[in-house]
Amino acid sequence: IDSSDLFGSVFEAPPLVSVVPVLVPLPVPGPYSYAVPEGMHVEPGSVVQVPVGPRQHIGVVWDGVNDDKLDPKKLRSITLAFDCPPLSADMRGFIDWVATYTLSPPGLVARMAIRAPAALDPEPMVEGLHYLGGVPERLTPARAKVLELVANQPGPWTRMGLAHAAGVSASVVDGMTGKGMFDTVFLAPPPVVARPDPTYAVPRIEGPQKEAAAEIVEPVRAGGFSASLIDGVTGSGKTEVYFEAIAEALRQDKQVLILLPEIALTASFLERFQDRFGAKPAEWHSDLSPRMREKVWRGVVTGEVRVVAGARSALFLPFEELGLIIIDEEHDPAYKQEDRVFYNARDMAVVRARLGNFPIVLVSATPSVESQVNGLSGRYNTVHLPTRFGDAALPDLHLIDMRRHPPERGGFLSPLLLRQMAKTIEKGEQSLLFLNRRGYAPLTLCRVCGHRFQCPQCSSWLVEHRFRNQIQCHQCGYHQPTPEACPDCGTLDHLVACGPGVERIAEEVERHFPDARTIVMSSDMLGGVKRLRLELEAIANGDVDIVIGTQLVAKGHNFPLMTLVGIVDADLGLSNGDPRAAERTFQLLSQVTGRAGRTGRKSHGLIQTFQPLHPVMQAIVSGDAEAFYEREIEERQKAILPPFGRLASLIISADTRADAETHARGLRAAAPQVTGISVLGPAEAPLALVRGRHRFRLLVHGRRNSDMQAFLKAMISQGPKQRGSVQIQLDVDPQSF
Ligand code: ADP
Ligand code: ZN
């Protein structure tokens, strides 16, 4: 048969080829149009592959009308449509919203949400072993162990699972398999994660937690958008309270997202979750293997994964039916991303909940000024947990006035702190010395000529790291071996360390307590996250007497034996001219001292400061957070600073200082005249040189109701053309200003 006979009618009316907009993960202003090949089915949200220039990219079919004037024949076609559920309309709306608010290319926002699902091979079947009965001829003690086990539980077992459970090596199992003692069966691949069960364990809530939980659960039961804030001191049982909100969402068959600032290090959180729900949540953070990343992403899109605990980037996971977001430690600066798309995951999470019409719960011992104000205005429903759970008391906090109790020459620890550390060791308890500075010393110079070691590409000093025998730039990561001779005057053995880092404090501690088991915890630790997790476990098990750590140890951990926290330099964050400095310092100090005394032992916090009368220090020791926040809020209100006003920062950078400055001036000159909005600068950015790029900054300040985005857009489009190496980084709602 001639096929033209059969399909003749089709050839007369040309096949209907449609055109759809596709968002590609590139810094371009919007979606591109593509032709849909005949027979391919796509809809808004479909994940597809398309050609852009010479390369293939993953993209999402976007919303919007097709431009009829476009001729599909002249357009490039979608290469393939992936077999996975489309991104929901809510998710697409959220991506557009974030792009508009942060003034980022929508493709770069979408890039955080999509992956190439085809990259995932089907999960291999697992081979299982089933005991057939019988006893091997040669019954070694190891084989006897296996036998004893399978006699009661014939399986099927996985090879490693059986070896593990019997406490023998896998070769023992292999030997027995060779003797024909097991039947090989195929097991279905294990799910990404087991399903958390809201009825698995009874809720652990008592007394004030009950009331708090009732208030938090009610809006989840009711459904629809609402925002709640759990404001409770460290150890008050906030986690158990928000677990009840999660249980309610699970009962309603909704997916749940828990955001945590340091998820990679919070293994204990996952275990607590498992105790309550019988299964761990899926994790999402930068330390996941690519394969796990694929699995979790797919599980989230298909709905197989019900609960994700993740870092800020988890906010862009395209859940099938998200019904609740929890943000633990909502005040934490780690929620701000300052790279490519500048966004605050806490603020954007509230937006996502609003757009998706479901509840969100913010949690903190020291809520941000923004959230406090939202609580006061009634936008958030606040519940308070003012005391620790059970018989645990907050630590006794004291300031050490360093002018009156100075350390010995060359040291940084006051005799008062050292004495308390000695007592703590005597009792078999643990101390934590907190200093938010990695390395040995923040500044190193030559004792003969005064040469300072500066990064060749940044305006920052190189920091000596003795454990690694390196000097490092904390801006760009540049490092070199610690030089033996001064590069300027050639003197050998020349280095003088100025000021302390954690490594230097460790040296001082070892001088005073040579027999104590001491550990330095910072992100420099060799062995990465795995090693850090192990060390955190060792601390929790009481295998360490003294911990010297950066903020890495400040967050969320529960160390039962820790009864003393010493703050080495409480003034460290106060002097940088940032209006948020007081708030941040207060939050950090509360959080760090909150590591002490979580299991009912009497505990102490000693805070070394040169400014004992500073409002932050007074607020910390008086425990009167309310008065502190009242003042902060009042000052922000007076100066029309966030959340009473709006801010944006523009960093203009270029290969030469002149290019950066000229462009910044040009932008400033192009700023439209709008009442209520003013532009400050340009001035050299706080880091004037980073990775060889010179940086200037413009700050835009507006009243609360001003249209910041329209203003910034106008300024940039009317400003000088971006030429050569000039780049602009736009940060709406910057962290520091
Ligand atoms: P927060 O999140 O406020 O810091 P947690 O939820 O971690 O406080 O609780 C502090 C400690 O008290 C934890 O060890 C937790 O297991 C325990 N805890 C909290 N609530 C209960 C409860 N109702 N019953 C038993 N233990 C509890
Ligand atoms: Zn550098």
C-alpha cells in the first residue's frame, strides 16, 4: 500500500504545530519561544530540553500566550519532554514573584527549582537472600552466628544487611551462599525515604507546650495562609511543638518543608524526627551526593517524599502538594543567599506560603526585628515559651569586664574564665569557648619591617592557619604556605600574630589545661562535614572536655554535659558600623550561651567584653530581651530602616577602579526623582577589592510604601550602558547596610 493514500488527508491540512514559551536557566530577560514537535505533549510546567545556541539546556514550559506572528517553522524545536510531573502553577507563580522582587532573571530563579529528571536511571533491583534451611558442613563460629539469626528470620536479607546484623564479614555470607544455603530473590528497590507517620509516637508536649501546640496546630487544621511565630528560649521545647503542626499536615496528606540553617550538621534533629514519626525526613543541602539529589528531587515532584528538612535552597524544590513550611532559627543570617539570586529564604518562604495558600511557622529563641514587628502588628500570631523544658534552667550569665580582669601577657582568657573552666573540668563537665574567627590570628605581620600579608586579589589580610601551615584569604580562598622569610625584608622567623583566632585560643587552653581533651571546631576542620558530624557526636557523648569553636557549634546542638560557655570576644561584631550589629550580636550571644545547661545541671555563661555597659551586654545579662527589642524597634522606626523603610544595595564592580567608579556615578546620575526614595553614594564598598574586582556601592533608601523595584529598574535602564568588565549586583533587602 502506498502510505500517501493512507495519510493523504493529513498532508492537505498541515499538522498543527504549536509554539510555547520556555524558561531556560540562563541570565536572560525572559522565556524564549520554541516549536513543539508533532506528537509531543507539553503543558505549562513541563520540564523539557531545548537548544540555546550550540548547547542543549533543560527548561520549563512557561505561562503566557504564544505569539501568533511567530512562524513555528522558523523556530527551533523542543528536543525532548521529560517524563515527570509538570511544575505546579503555584510554583511557577512563586518563581515569577521572586524574580520580580529580587530583580533577577527568572531563568536563574527557575534554575534553583529544576533538574534534568532523565539523568536518573531506574533504581536497580536489589538481590535478596532467603534461607533455605540446612547447616553447612564446616560450622565456623562466624557461620554459627549467621545461622542463629536466619533460623529465626529466614529473610529475605540483603547480603550486607545480613552480614551486619550477624556481626560477621560479608565473605562469610558469600561462603554460605556458595554452599547453596540461600535462595536468591529480587527485592523491590527501597523507597527514597520511608513515609513519616503522624501517629507513630505520642506527642511529647507538656504544660505550656500544650497550649502553644494547640495555637500552632489550629491554623494548620483550618488550612489557608497564616503565619505563626514560636518565640521561646533555647531548650523550651519549640521543636516538639512544631512537630505537632507537622503531624497535622501529614494527617491531611500534605507535604512539609522544614528549613534549618545548618542541616548538614544536625544529625540529631533527624533522629528526633524519626523518634516522633518513625522515619527520617529527606535531607536537602549542598553536601548531598548527586544521586541522592536526583532521588530527593524526583521524590518531591512525584509526592513520594512527604517531608524535607533542608537548607535555604530547599525552598525552591517543586513540591507536588506543599502544605506547611517550618523555618527554624528564622533570624539566622544563613537564610540570606548572596550569590546570583540575592534572596532571604525566610521572607520568600512567607511569600511561597501566601501564594500556595497554606500556613507557615517561624521559630526562634531570638526572633528577628522584622518578625517581632510582624508579631506586634498582628500579621504573625506569636506564641511564647519563656522557660526551659523540665528542670533545665537557663545558664547564669555574667559579664567579665576585660579592663578590670585582663588576661596574662600574650593571652586572651581572663583569670575568671580560666578558674571557672578548671572547676568545670573537676566536675567532669564540658566547657565551650566561642570565638567567631577561624585560623590562628586575623592579622600577621613581620616583626622587623612591619610587612602585612595581604591577599593579592582582595582588600583583606591573609589569615594564618597554623594547623595547615598556610596563610589564607577568607574572601576568595587564596592561600599559600606560611612563608619562612619575610617577602619584604628577608628576615627569617619573623611572624608576629596579632589578635586571636580559635587555633590560638586552643594553644592557650592547652598551656593551662595540658591534660584536658580539647578540640577546635571550625569549618577548617580536615575531613569536612563527615568528620564534623563525628566530632559533634563525640562532644555529645562526653569524650571531650573543652570545645573551642566558631558559630558552627552555636547552632541547635544538644550537649548534655556542657555547663560552661565562655565568649572570648563579645564585642567582635559590634564595631562594623552595621545598624543590624546590635541585633545580630544579641542573637548570637543568646544562641551560644544557650548551649549550656540543657539537661538540668547548673550552668554558667561568662562573657568577656570591653564594653560591659553596651545595651547588648546589658540585655544579655538581664535576660530582658523585650526591652532590648523595644529599643531596637524604636531606633529602626526613627531612622526609617527596615522593616519601617526599604533598602537596596547596588555593588558596581569592574577590573579597574576608575571603570567601577565611573559607572556607579553614572547610575547615580540616572536615578529618577521620586519622593520618598533617595540614593546614597557611590562609595567604596565595604570590601573594596574582591578577586581582583574593584567595587563601589550605591545604597537606595525608600519609605515603606515606595516602589523600590520600579525605581531600581528605571535607574539601571536609564543609566550608562554596561560596558567591558562592569557588573552590577543588586541586593534588595541587604543583610548589612
Ligand atoms: P528548643 O527547640 O526550644 O531549643 P527542644 O525542642 O530541643 O527545645 O527541647 C529541649 C530538650 O527538651 C530536648 O532535649 C527535648 O528532647 C526535651 N523535651 C522537650 N519537650 C519535651 C517533652 N514534652 N517531654 C520530654 N522531653 C522534652
Ligand atoms: Zn582574596
